[in-house]
Amino acid sequence: MDRRDDTYEVQAITRAASILGLIQAQNAGTQFTTLVTASGLPKPTVLRLIRNLERIGLVERVPETDLYRLGLRCIALGQAYLEQVDFRREALPVMEGLRDTYNETVHLAVLDEHLRVIYLDKLNGTQAIGIMKSAVGKSAPAYCTGLGKALLGARDDDPAGRLALAGELVAKTPNTIWNLDDLRVELERIRKRGYALDLEEHEPGVRCVAATIHGADDKVVAALSIAGPAQRLSKSRLNGELAEATMRAADSIGRRLGAPTRKRDAG
């Protein structure tokens, strides 16, 4: 029996998941009218879904506003997921070593079905900076983050084209690579050299270098990054010792997961 068959799809669940996805994408909360417009569903349907999601704790209304955000129950579900992800446990000792060596912030992330980065773990160095908005469980656009670009660059399809078609490619900072052709060139460069850079493309003043982690079947399962303030992370350092260290750490995690030995050429 193929449980992926469309005959097993429950429309109400699919629609509720869509509403949750729209709310999750906006960290500050989402207006009801925005949910109606973005989902393409009738207003009474969205209202009914919201009321049911509120009842079971998956959605809550931001006090004294007309904004909706994810509910407390999502925290419990998210934590349960994280506890079941083997590579997060295997990655932690390597991440701690990377953090302790360079005293910068280390991230672990995956790519969701909407081509957004989801942060699974974050280890702050003692020099952590307050301007960095990343947090465990939060999402961020993939095309303008080091983690995201590393994961997009490892795909066999055309993620840049998909993002452009969805109208997702917009400038987050003056350094954002948001032109479709330029982004495709960037992802090909990342694919060849084995690591990705974020040169203040997502947040002003924040830079990072990231590399993909492969699992036992040699498929990409996550990405790892070192991030910090631009004044400490020069381009030469990012392209040099930090790129090498990030790729070594990513490969070390991969070996713990049973991945075959990989040969990278940072250049």
C-alpha cells in the first residue's frame, strides 16, 4: 500500500498545515487578512481553521493585536522532533569543538519544503553578538544565508528558479544576491568549491561560512556554519581557515553518521 497516494489526503489537515506554514514564516506574527490572501482559501474556512488550531494550542493570538503566531504546543512538538533527530546528537560534540576553537557562533540547520532554513541548533561563543537574529526553531530565507545557500547548492533541481517563480527573491540588504541569474551562478560556485558564504546578505554586520553534512547514503541531511560580526570575519579568513574548518567539521559529523569519506577542494 502506497500511503503517499492522494486518496489518503485529508483536505482539512492539508489546509491547516498550510496555515501553520504561513504563520511560521513570519516571526513577528501574521494578520488574519494576510492568511486569507496568502492561502487562497475562503475567509470562513480560514477562520474555522484558526479557531481549531487555537483550541489545540498550535496557534495563539498575540495579545491586544490582530496577529496570530505559533502556539506553545508547537514548542513541545518541535523539541520532540529535535530529540528524535540523530544527526543533531551526533553533531553536538563537533559543533562544540568548532565553537571552542574559534569562539564564534556555530549553527546547525536543515532546509524545509518551502526552501527556507530551519535552525536546529545554535551554540554561541563568548563573543556572541546581539544583532544576530537566528534562534533554534526559527526559519530564515535560504537564498541569502550561508546555511541556506550551501543546502540550495547541493540540490539537483533549480531551487533559484523555484524561489524566483514564487516571488521570494528580494533584497534583504544591499549585499543580497537576489537576481535570478546571479543566484544561479552563486549556487554553482558553491557546488564546485564545497562551501557557501554570507557576506552580510541576510543581516547587516553578520557574516558566515557554511558547508553541507552528508548522511549514510551520501545525501545531504543538514548544514553547519560559523557566524560572527563582519569586523572579525574578513573575506580572506572566511575563504581560508574558517572555510577549511567548517568543511572538516561537516565531514566529521558525516562520518559519525556513516557517510563515506568526502574529498573537497576549497577554492
